[in-house]
Amino acid sequence: MDNNFDIKSTTIEKGLEIAKSFVDKLVMPTIEETGLLVKDHITMWRFKNQIKMLNRAKEYCEKHNIEPKKISLKVLSPLLDYSSLEEDDEMQDKWSILLTNLIDSEQNIENHVFPYILSQLSKDEFFPLEIIFNNCVIRRENLKVELNNFIIEKKIREEDYKKQIDLIKEEISEKENEIQKGWNNEVWKLNQKIRELEREIINLESEEIKIKHSIIRPEIVSDELFKNYELSNLIRLGLVKEIKDFYAESQTLEIPISYEHEYSTTYTNVDLDIDVDSVTEYILTELGELFFKACKEKN
């Protein structure tokens, strides 16, 4: 019995030694340095990550004069839990910024899904998409400036066009009294000028609408920035959406409609859309924009 027990004990010890050696390769510092069991070692490592993240968040609050507010444990608990597993220093910083924005009393950000989303992203997925979001913010800010300038210019041009129209109408009214003396052609030309000016006013409205649509347009995500599985993960998390545009290629079919004689036939052409194809593109979703805004340091 003793011999069997010794064999089993030795086997267990060897198994523990192999496991401990393997864990040492996975986490730092080594278990020998801490003198802790594997479970305690991992718990201590996660705790240190939490402390590091919280201290950074405190620094961000002080830097931006943020007055912390209380947040739900439904948000805070998973955030602390997920962030404790983060090893990358740059990604740890994003956890601190996320927490800072969530507790900022001046912001209305409290979304319990954001900690989960961040925990599911690698740095190779996060940072390229963050750049796309930043480009989206810059593009929209520039377009808003363009829109404001255009609205000012549009008002001036509209007033000028309307004044020209009123003057032309007055001129038409005067000339209509002289139609019998051969002014018909002049009146027609003046009416044409009015229609041209009215079209210019309509074009101004269309240009304003075009700029407004450009502002709200979702940002395009290039699939070349990500591996297939990374793109699939971003779609799964709702940060990126796949859009498919279908189109048909038109082909002409000639149909005989009459026979003039034995060797001559008349045909009519009919366009048939028979070849259907599609183009796929990817866009940053509204959820994606809100998420990256929550992970962006306050200006």
C-alpha cells in the first residue's frame, strides 16, 4: 500500500511540476518568485491589472477635471473583471479611458455592453477601426464647417437671385404692354432667364441637402485592413455591418417584327436585365461609433 501511495504521490508531484512549469511560461512573474499557488498567482496578477487600470482612470479624471458619478454594478463589475485579464499596455489604457467616460458626470454614457465588446477585441481589431472612427469624426467636423459656410453663402445668393427675378418681372410687365410693337421674343427670353434663376435656387437647396447627407453617411470600413476572422468578429459584435448592392447588367435582344422580302427582315431591340451581380462593402455602425467615442480620451 505504501509503495502504491509513493508512486501515486510522485506522479502527482511530477504532474504539478509540469503544470507549474507550463504556467510559468504563460504568466509573469514566475510562481517561485511569488510563492503562491497557481490560482492565487493568477488572482494576484488580475488584481494588479485592476489596480493599474483604476489608477490610470483616476489620472484621466484629474487631467480633464472630471467629477466622477456613481455607475451601476451591472456596468462596473464586468468592466473590472474583463479589464483584469488585459495584458497589452495600450489596450489597458483603453479600459481606463472607457471607465473614465462612463463615470463622467457631464456625459450620458452608461452602456453595459461596452465592457463586453472591449473584452472581445484584439489590438489588431481595435486600433485600425479606431482610426476609421477618428477619420469619420474629422470628416464630419469639416463637413459641418462647410455646411455652416454654405448656408451663409446660400442666403446671400438666394436673395440676389430673387432680386434679379423681381427686376426681370418688372421688365416683363413693361414689355408686355408693347407686345403689339414686336417685343414677343424679348419677353420669352426674359421668362427663360427667370426659369434659370429659379433652377439656381433649387440647386442651392439640393447642394445643402447633399452636404447634410454626407455628414450623416456611415464611414466605409476597408476589408483589406482585417483578416477574414477579424472582420467576422467585428460584424458579430455589431461594430461593422455588411452592405450588399445588387445590380443587373443590361443585354439587348433583337426581335424580328416584319419581313420586307425573303432576304430582308426588320428587327426591334429590347433591353433585358438578366445578369444579376452584387458588390459588398462594410460600414461602421452607429453602435461602433458610440463604442469608440466611449473609448476616446476626452478633449
